[in-house]
Amino acid sequence: MALGGPFLAAQKACLMPQIRGYASWMIEQGADLYTVQKLLGHKTNIMTQRYAHLSENKLKDAVKALGKAWQHHKAATEGQEGEG
């Protein structure tokens, strides 16, 4: 008696929370969606797009950091305008 389809489907269903957690962790650590797609074995990026919102948080953090750096640069160069 071959276990086949139903057994494999149940096995995959049990592993999905771990797989999703692994994918989410990879995105949070800075992995790009293409890398996650390949590691998870997704043939297209459609399945991997479910993790895109996690990388959007990284983008927001990057914009905040850029804003802080710009303010620091602006403050540092304001005193130099009269020089030169």
C-alpha cells in the first residue's frame, strides 16, 4: 500500500508553519525576495510575494535612516556656507 498523495500532503501541511517562519526570518535578516523564492523552490515569484510586506518594513527603516543622515549632513554643512 503506497502512502503517496495524502501522506505527502499531510507532511507538507505540518511543515508549512516552519517554512513560513524560515522565509519570514530570511526577509527580516535582509534576504531579497528572489533568494527566498529560490530557497523555497517557488517556480515563480507569485508565491514568494506573500513575504513582500516584511521587506517593506525594511524600506521604511531605510527611509528613516536616510532622513536622519540628511538632517545630520544639512546641519553639518550649514556652517560651511559662508566659508570658502
